[in-house]
Amino acid sequence: MTLIDSFLNLKSIVKYLNKQNNNILLLCSKWQGSINLEDTLFAGAIISSISNYTSESDSTIIAKNLYESNKDDVFNIMKKSSYAKRLSGNNNLIDIKFCSQIDKYDLIPYLDNDRLKLL
């Protein structure tokens, strides 16, 4: 199942994942072949929050440490990302501020073939 998640529904996603007995694969976006800061930060939030975490790959360690070092001020680290800088050129930091809110929604959207649905 492909879940749609963000900081906006972090608690709901973590609660759901903690109930699963399956492996979890986190996919992060890239921009022109380079790492994406905000997605890596969010992956770190999930890794840091799930109770049955066992991976010790370098990428999970990096993501977890990135989140744990910045969890008290997600907006400030996200606004340093290349994506935020591209948006800020259009005076759009409001989008980054909105997306950096934690647990605003108690929803779990998922992809079912080509349609978005809610659990």
C-alpha cells in the first residue's frame, strides 16, 4: 500500500505504521538527481517515531539524525532547502510554513491504483 504522508499527518501515519507487521519502504523525492532536504527530514521523523524500527543503513541514520537535530524548528530547516529557495523567489514561503506544521490533520490518504482514498 502506498501511503501519502507529510508532517501534517505524521502522528496518524506513525500510529498506523506501528500497528503493521510489514517492512516499511520510505521513498523520498529528488531534485535534478540530488537529495531532497524536506523529504529526508520527514523520513527521519518517521524513523525516529516508529516503535519497531530496526534498520541501521547510512541513509536512515542520516535522516533520523537530521530530524532529531531539527524537530523543534522544522520550518527553519525546511526554509533552507533548495525547494524553499525556489519558492521564496515567488514569495511563497507560506507554503513551506504550512507544510512544516506537525499533526494538523488526523488523516491517512493512500493511493489505490490511480485514485487517492482515505483509510
